Amino acid sequence: MDDDFDGADVRVEATTPAAPSTDALSKRKRKREKEKANKAAAATSSTPTTNSSTNSTSHPSKKAKPAPKSTPITTTPDDGSIDPTIAHMDPTLLADHLISRHKHWHPALSAVELHDAHIPATHFSDTTHWQSQRSLANLPNYLEKCCRVAGAKKFRLDQAAEACGAPHTLVVTAAALRASRVASALRKYQSKDAMVAKLFAKHIKLAESVEMCKNNRIGIAVGTPSRILDVLKEEVLHLDELRWIVVDASYVDKKGFGVLGIREVQEGVMELFGHEKVKKRFEEGLKILFF
């Protein structure tokens, strides 16, 4: 069967698509204009209205920054800080706090051992009525308000017993530098007949501390637990006149450690409270104050 193709060139002309009608163009234009109008309306509603007296140019409002969280810790000039929670603890809470810190450092202690180490709440003086910040600047006022003798209107902190090395007040701190600063804050109570003694190891040899206790009438002694225990063992620090042991408990150093936050210091505090001579003074009215 013969093919119908005769070999002649065949030209195929490209077909041009039909141009969109005028109606279609106008619909698209109206749609775009409507979208622009919607966007403009949305932007206007999100922009706050300004008073006529203000600038005509309006700026979008900035989100308010959240208020910083209040912290219970306040700084001190020596880069340490004050933890105010101690100020709100009554004797029962102080006794519980002390034994809980002891248990923290000694988790293997039995119930019997914890009971033996427990300091009764009756040995603590309630100082929750004193509302000022427990800073060094306020320490003298704290002692004057809280170191009270039954039956006496006021106790003279600048006096000392006739015997040498027999303080009426013992201030226990976590470190030598802190003890030095505490002693400086209490310098107003030093006189020729009543010394404010420093009892710590830094730059002071034990022999020097022993001689100081032997030869001076001491009203207030400030020191670390280890050095206080050392002079007690040397039998040159006499507790016959001791009325108050003040623990520098609210102060926290720049590393975040307080007197009960360092294991060695906490152990020293507990050993001091458990010393036979201290226990005897507890029976005679000795009180613990947490500053």
C-alpha cells in the first residue's frame, strides 16, 4: 500500500496562546489590591495609637522585660553575702538546722549517734525579734540587744573578769580573715581592762595565742573553732565566765560557704559544743546565739 506522504516539506506553524481577557486581568488586579489592603489593616491594628501631642511617627511597642527575681542574699563590702534565713529561725529551728548540717556531712551516723550530737533547743537564745540586717556594721547593736543577763537591764560588753583568759563572749567564725574583720567591728569594746582577742592560726602561732590568754583579761574572744579548741586543750582559755557563744552563721563568703557549709568548720563547731567544759556551762546558763 502506497504511503500518502509524497516527500514534500511540511511546515508546522507554532500556535500563539490566546491573550488573557480583560476581565481576567481586572480580577487579578482587584485580588492583589485586596491582599495589600488586608496587610495594611493588620499592620495598623498591631501598632499602638499615639496621642495627638506626640510625634506623628509611631513605633511598635517593645515587650516589657520581666522584673528580676528577688534574691534573699545581700552583698557585703568584703564580697561576701548575708543569708537572712538564719534571722527567722527560733531555737527549735536552729537546733534542727544544726543537726541537719551535721547529718549532711556525716550521713553514716546512726540514730543514736545523731541523738548524742543533738544540741537541745533550750541552749539557743531566740534572736528573731532583732530585725536589722546581720552585717558587721550591726554586730555591736546585735550583741547589745541580744546578750542579756537575767535580772540586769544591760550587760557591759566592755568589761572583763578579773582572771586572765576568761571571756564572757566567744564569737565563732569560719575563717581567720573573717575573724579579723569581726574583731575589728567589736574594737569599741576593747579597753585596758578588757581585750578583744583574736584566736585564729593565720599569722598567729599557737604559742602566741597561749601567751595572750595567759597574760590578758579578755572580754570578747573572736576566732575559728580549731584555734579555740587548741587553747582550750592548753587550758589557758577559761570558760568560768562564759555567757554567750555567738556563731557567725548568716555570713557566706564569695565562694558560697558559711560556717556550717565547710565540713572542717562544722565539725569544729560541733566539737566545741560537745566539749566537757562547754557542756558544763550549758547547765549553768550558757546560751548560743546565731548571728
